[in-house]
Amino acid sequence: MSTSSVPPIPSIPVADIQSFSSHLKASTRIFALLGAGLSASSGLPTFRGAGGIWRSHDAMSLATPDAFDENPGLVWQFYSYRRHMALQAQPNRAHFALAELARRKPGFITLSQNVDGLSQRAGHPAEQLHLLHGSLFDVRCTSFYCNFAQQNNFTDPIVPALDIPRERRDLKPIGSDKTGAEAGRWLHGAMKDKDSAATEPDELDISDDRVFIPDLQIQDLPHCPQCGHGLLRPGVVWFGEMLPEKTVSAIDEFISQSETIDLILVIGTSSKVYPAAGYVDIARAKGARVAVINMDRADVPGGKNGLERGDWFFEGDAGVIVPEILKSVTEA
């Protein structure tokens, strides 16, 4: 596809899209950093930062080993809710475009800070996708003597006790209905109309602390199928835990394989927290040009350099911008 045929995106100069497209097509070694902004078009709550509240809890306070030790039922209810919400969402056009870029460019590697599983569901090649913070859909056994771990467990709910409660729609007795005929007719009509809302009660929003959820016991929670007694935990990286060694090693290996990196994409994240922040400087030191896709122009990558002349900043929704700026390769 000719770069001249790339349609303009509001507020982004066509010349910027064309120059980026030309560089993308010529690039062989590409590194992408993905953050929560990538999934914004999919409608997912992120529960990040001091304002992230789930029920009456600071969501960050539930993302610790201590919280799981103290109340594994509550922590599992939080993460089961997040699993459920992520499965209700769909990968957006940016997820699919990045997956296609990976198929077209074998030298393209992605480091995602997201745990929502949307990149995997978009078909992003697993060998080119590395998860810095784990995944909501990975689980592992907490028993010291067990090594069970499972990836891409999309069972929802993972155990019956974690099912999202639904609004009850009980039949109410009618004083004049001595025989129950009216209730019978109502029930018959509801069964006949399978599309009726009456047959599919609405899910309750358990992020609202006014909605009752039970206190779960250990026996209600997911247990290890391998050892039979260990409690399973979400396969995410909690505060205070080490980043996955396999992921960090894979990125270090990619960086050390060559003296050159052609392009680094920073999508939906400022990458101001290390080690992610350092990767922008490392890539630039190997010759990479930097392309940032973000809603906030002030939210540029951290590190000593930030953006320089010859870099690109595409301001707006990643779900709209990413597929457009990648289409010179993904739709060629």
C-alpha cells in the first residue's frame, strides 16, 4: 500500500504518518512497549493508581502477597471480577494490528505491561509476546512443594463460588390470584420468549460495595489439580514480587542479539517506571527512533532523553491510531 493513500487521522499531520510508515516498512528489528491505554478502546477498567477503588478497597492494596495471605477469598473475588470483565471485552483493532505486524515482521518483539489477555486472544504470536506483569488468565499453585502452573485458563468462573451474582427476579404472589394462574401465565411467557430479559437476569456490579458478596472460605476457592491441596493464585506480578525472570531474560536477549534496533513503539503507557522506562534509552542507544501513541501529549517516556527530533508522537486513542499507522505493513 502506498503511504500516500494513508487517510489522515484528525490532529495528526499526514506527513508524520507517511514518514513513520516509510520507516516502519524499512525496519527489521522493532520493539514495542504496551500499557493500559492499548485496551482503553476495549472498555476495560484498569484499577491503577491511588484513585483505583474496587468496592471500598484501594485496588492496589489487594494486589499484594500479604493481602492474599490475609484474605484469599476477597483477593480471588477481585481477580475473578477482573477476569470476567476482560472476557466480556473484545480485542480492539490495535491488538489485531500488532498481532499481524508480528506475523509480518519476525524481528518484532513486544513487552506488554497488560494482564488482560486481549493480545493473546487477538492471536499475537506467543513467541513474540512477553508479559512483564503476568496474566489474569495464568494460575499457579501456592504450595511450596508444588510446581503447577497453567497459562491461558479462560474458564469463567474458575470455580462456581466465584460466579458473578445476578439480579433475582422472583415471582411475587398476587392477592387476587388464588390459583396461581397469573403467575403460571407469566412463567410460561418468559420460558417461551428466550430472548426476554426475564430469562437472563442482569449481572450485578460487584465493584459496588452496596452489592452483597459472601465471605468465601478456603474450600470455596480454586485448588491445585496436581497436588490436590495447594491453593491456586492469579498468575500476576503483585507489588513486592520479582518480575518474571523468563520475560526479562527474553527481552535482554533480543537487545543483545544485535547492535541495532530500528524502532521502538511506546503504546498506551508513559513507561516512566523501571525497567520499562530504561528500554527506551537502550533502544535509542542502538539507533532506534521512538514512536509514542498516547492520549496525553505530556505523558512521554521517562529516562534521560524523552522525545527527540525525528521521533513521533501520535496523540489519541491507540485503538484508532495504531491500526492506521501500521497498515502500510499489516495491510500490504
